[in-house]
Amino acid sequence: MINYLLKRIIMMIPLLIGITLISFVVIHLAPGEPTDLQTDLNPKASAEMRERLRERYDLDKPMYVQYGKWLVRLIQFDFGESFSQDHRPVLEKIIERLPITILINVLSILVILAVSIPIGILSAVRRNSLFDRSTTVFVFLGFAMPSFWLALLLMDYLGVRLGLFPIAGLKDIGHEYYNFGRQIWDYVHHLCLPVFVSAFGGLAGFSRYMRSNMLEVIRQDYILTARAKGLSETQVIYKHALRNALLPVITILGLSVPGLIGGSVIFETIFAIPGMGKLFYDGVMMRDYPLIMGVLVIGAVLTLVGNLLADISYALADPRIRRG
């Protein structure tokens, strides 16, 4: 098991470098530069001032030189300074926002697992029933409905018209004057809509994966043998079939982490949540290269860690993986 983990961790290093190289090239190929935002709207900005800014940000150097300098700083855990007016360290900005994004994504994953697995099991056990047909309609809605459109609908109906949920931010005005219990409820109240929007698409997909896997497993010979021995249906489904049906779901869960992190940019911007997704959006609008690269690196690391955890879970569930 230890050798398996070491191999997976070592493979993450060149993969991370490749991700950073592609990301660095793509953002520099986009039209415009950070200096444009500081000089285009300034009538006193001269060509000499523009060149000085480009030299200050190393934009006058070839791209491979810029990437080399950035990579050296990254190895030293230095993400550089933001190009914004505050010129704060990028890592400091990310650390402020990262816990919020991780919290929302973890809550989304827990909601997905807690809801989709039971739905998938019941749909497989009660195949072609009314429940199965209803969940199929739910799945089609989940796949077809864009998350940003769902967020706007919920904000309008549940937030503006009915006033059941707040539509922006993470806390009320005067939050600091609440007692501890009310502060926790205030956070939960503000997170209900963002977590639901983040998890909605995953609920649809994972419930279908779970249903198809369970249908395949319960047709196997060892399930027939378990039933022939006189075991109850609950023991057959939850003790023998569920574990094997969960194996592909574990893999898909690891692959879904990039989608959840990428979706943070959408719903954090819509709900004005001060997370890493909102920070990334602001960095793109300002063409803040160090900030963009810093957020992309953190997102890539979280994605690789998610895939590693999925591999570990898969190995724990299937001894053939870790022995191989």
C-alpha cells in the first residue's frame, strides 16, 4: 500500500508542472496586458511609463523566462505579489478565501453522497417503478439545467419573492453582534442556496451512476448465491452488493472535484461569496497574472489531492488495486 501511495504522489509532480505550464501559456496568449488597465484610462500615461510598468512586471521578457522565474518562486512557495493596487502577496489573498471554497465544496460532496447513493440504490432495487421514473425525470432536469440559470431562479423565487434565503454574501449585517448559535445559523442560512446549486448537477449524475452500477452488481452470480443461502434482501443489497457498486462511484467522485472547483467561480460570483472562485474571477477581469496562476495552482493541487484520495479509497475497497 505504501509503494502504491508513493508512486501516485511522485506522478503528481510532473502532472502539476504540466498543468502550470499550459495555464501560464494560455493566460499570456489572451489579448491585453495588466498594464493596459493602468494606462489606457490615464491621459497622462506615456509610452515610457507603459514600458516601465512592463519592465516592473517582467512582461518585456520572453515567456519562457517569465515562466522560469515564476516556477523558481513557486518551488520556494512564493506566488509573487498581486498586480492590483494593494500589491498584497498572492498567497495571503488565497489563504483568506480558500477555506470558504473548500467548505462549500466539501458540503456539496457530502450532500451529493448522502442523497445520490440512496436514490441510486432504491432506483435499482425498484427498477421501472414510479420512484425510478421520477428520479429519471430529475436526472434529465439536473443534466439539462445550467447552474447559473438555476441560481438566478432560486435567488428570484426563494430569495426575492418569498424571502426565505439571503441571496448574497455569507453573513448578515450585524453578524458580529449575534450569539454563537445564531452566528452558526446565519452561516448555514446563507450557504443553503450556494451548496444546493453546487450539488444539484452532481446529484443527478451520481444517482444514475449508482443505479447502473447497482443493477450490474445485483445480476452477478454471487448475489444469487447470497439469496439462495437465505439471507435477507437488506443483507444482500447493503452488505454484499453495495460495496462493489461503490467502486466506480469512488473513481467518478475524484474526477468530479475539478468540476466542483470550477463551478465555484460561477456560483461564488453570482452569490457574491468571498471565496477563491470570486477571487479568480476578479483576477481575470483585472488581468492579474500572479493571482490567476496562484488560484490555478491551488485548484490543481486540490484536484490532484482529490484524485489521490479517490485512488486510496479505491485501493482500500479493492485489494487487487494495491497489490497490483
